[in-house]
Amino acid sequence: MPVAARIEKSLAALRRDLAHHKNMSVGEMLEETLVHTFESVHPGGVASPHTETTLSYIQARRQKHRIACDTHACYRLFERSRRSNRRSE
């Protein structure tokens, strides 16, 4: 099922790189990641679809795309509305 979603530009670039690295479409890679978040591991975490090799690849791509945020950054990020962007022009 097609789903439209907005994502920060550097995260979208990392997502494309990761899908290519794993020989998957972006949709397949996102589906794999989402399904793994439903699997609980102890103590209190979630499963990861990524091997140690893939995690190393992700770290390199994070540096390439200048992604410095951690996993909890989404709680601190915000997007200016189109209306506020127009006011600043």
C-alpha cells in the first residue's frame, strides 16, 4: 500500500543509501525496520534488523550526511510551517 510521508532531507538520503546497500527498495527497507520495532527484546528494547556490519555502514552514512542527532532527537525536532516561512521572506 503506498504511503506518503515527510522526512528530514539528510535522513531521507541515509534511507536511500541504506536501501541500496541492503539491495532493497526504500519501501522494503522501511517495512523491515518497522516490523522489527514490534518485536520486543529484553530488557525493554526492540529488535533491530541491522547486523553489526550494517550498523557500521549506517554510522559512516550518518557522518557523510552530517546527521548528529540521536534516537531521541525526533522529540526535539520541529518543522517551521509554510505560513511562518512566508512571513520571513
